[in-house]
Amino acid sequence: MTDPALWGIATTAAGSEGLSDRSDWSTLTAEGTLPDSMIGSGFGFDYRSDLPMLAEAGIPTMRWTLDWSRLEPRPGHWDSDAVDHITDVLTVARTAGIDVWAVLHDGPLPGWFSEDQRGFDDSDGLRLTWPRHVDRVAETFGHLVAAWVPILDPYTRALEGHLIGSRPPYKSDPGKFLEMLLTLHRASFEANRLLCSGAPPVAVCIDTCPVEPGVMSREPDERDAARKRVESVDRLRFGSWVRELNDGVISIPGLAEREIDGLAGAYDLVGFTYRGGSTLFADGTTKPYPIDAPVAPDGRAPWTEGLGVTIRRLADNFPGRKFAVLGTGLTAHEDDRRAEVLAGSIFETQRAADDGISVTNAFWESGIDGWTPECGFGVPDGVFDRNRDPRASAELLRATPR
């Protein structure tokens, strides 16, 4: 038996402060492609009161993004006001007793990097610009953060940007999707290489999603085709990390394998996000798993038992490692549903601890109602509303073991 996970809250820079006008997502709100983010939850103005409020509510940790587009709005120009702001947020959090897990990339990037300089698509972006940014952030804020997360949800970043085309750069190119997935694996490890020399631990992020084959008829060929699709997706999404962290090889099916010194056993923590399961059919269409799982307004269908399945699969594939749930949550109007999902998620991490699996931390998305790219401000996502009044779900976080 190990200690149960320490539950905190998670938010993005955009969700808490709105999109920076220098990010590559900023013009999308003006075009109506994304809902207007305004000032997010208002955390950027109210953090001096928000952070003590969260601490008083029993929340000990917060996952938060250090927005690159605010820190470096133009190439080579490090914005002193943004540095002072982030420093103050981290200092106030520490004074309040909240440990901040700092994310470096969660979707939006500086426009000059992703658009003008082709971002990670350009070899200099991966080898020079990104490492320079990581180094500077570590030097400036490393003494104030509790842990680092280089890239949040790399599979989703590549999938949405280069295969589904639902996020910048809005591409639908299977070959480019695979290349970007490889690049984000490399970018994450490059950041780990630079950050691991400091005191704060570094967590990789595996964006997990249990996938089960689905059938619409009794034809055996259909079941076999669905099973093969599931195996292919799982190999990309999960199996690539098994090869990487255990064997030191970045192995993306369809691309040449890359063996990298220091990659096997890298990262201090195996972090992962979990937001539900999926049923995949032979024709490539998907539905939630289980099929009857209620779908939230953001399109996700939380399935708390799947969190337990995921934790055990991680423990089986990465024996002896420590784990962290970097994000799970529910965007919904009904707080009783939010409380149900949160309670189930807490139960699964406690059950894992009873079985001797070390899940050190877990983060609920989110603390205070903010902006989401799927729903804007139309659907609540926090355990506190925008008036900073706690919902019943907030009491569940207060009651978790400390």
C-alpha cells in the first residue's frame, strides 16, 4: 500500500487568463473559429485572492501553463512585465501553500514561432528556439515551481492539428501527423534533458484513452477490421511511449525508429491525462466507451472505471515508476454529475494506492470556471463558479487525503 494521490486543480493559461494576442490561436476568436476567450476566469487579475481561497479550500497543488507567447511576444524579446507577472503568481502560490506544476506547451504557441518560423516543423525550431526557451524559463522560474511538464497531450496536439484539422494549423495529412507526433516526442525529451538537472522533477505526459473495438453487425470480418484499427491506434498513442521509456527508442509506426541516449528510463514521473474511453469501429468512426456513456458538451464522455484500468496498464508497462494524473475532469452544467465523476476518479486513485501503485499527484480540470476552446464560457468546468462561490464538488477535493 502506498500513500493516496494528492489531488489539486489544473488550468491552462488561456482558460485562466484568456488567449494572448500574440499566440497563434488569437486570430481564431476574431474569426469566430474559436469562442472569445476574453480574460479567461479572471485569474490573471484576481490571483492574489484566488490562490489563498483555493488553499483555504484544501487545494495543495495547481497545474498551470507558463504562456510562451506572453513571455516572448516577439522573437528574442523577453517581456519583463510578463516575467514579473508570472513570478508574482508563483510567489503568491508558494506563500499560500500551493505547489505549481508548470506546463511549457499545451496548445497555443507564439505566432512568430509557429507561423513565421514554422515552429517545430523547422529543424532550428526544435534544435535551437525551443531549447533556448526551455533554458530561459528554467533559469527564471525553476526556484518557484514544484514540477515541470514539458508538453501536455502531445498525441492530441498532433492529432487535432495535423490529422483531424480541428486546431491550428488545421491540416489533414496522415504523413504530417506522424512526423509531428515524432517531433513532439523529441521536443518533450529535449526539454526533459535540459530540465532534469534542476531540483523540480519532470513529468512526461501520455494522453491516454482506452480504445475498444466496436461492431455494427455480426460479421466476423467487421470485428477483425475494428480490432486491427484499435491495435494501430493504441500502438501510436500508448505503445510508442512503452518503447521510448523502456527501450530508449522513439518508434512511430510508418517512420524510421530513432534510438536516443538517455531516453530509456527518462523523466522523474510518468504523467498522463485521462478524459474517457472510446469505441472504434471498422470504418474509422468512433463513439464513447461504454457506448451508453453520457457525452459532455465538450464531446468527452468520462468513464471513471477506465481511469483505474489505465493506471493498472501503466503500472504493468512501467514497473517501479511513479505516476501522476496530469488532467481529468468534466465540463458540464450539472455539478452533481461533476461530483459523481470526481468522486469516482478519487476512488480509482485511492484503489491504486491500496494495490501499491504510486500515483503521487492528480489534477482536476479545473478550479475556477474559465474558458475552454470547445465551449468558451457557455459550460462550467470548475469546482468554483466565476463569482468564486464553491460548488458541492469543491467539498470532495477538500475531503481527499492530505
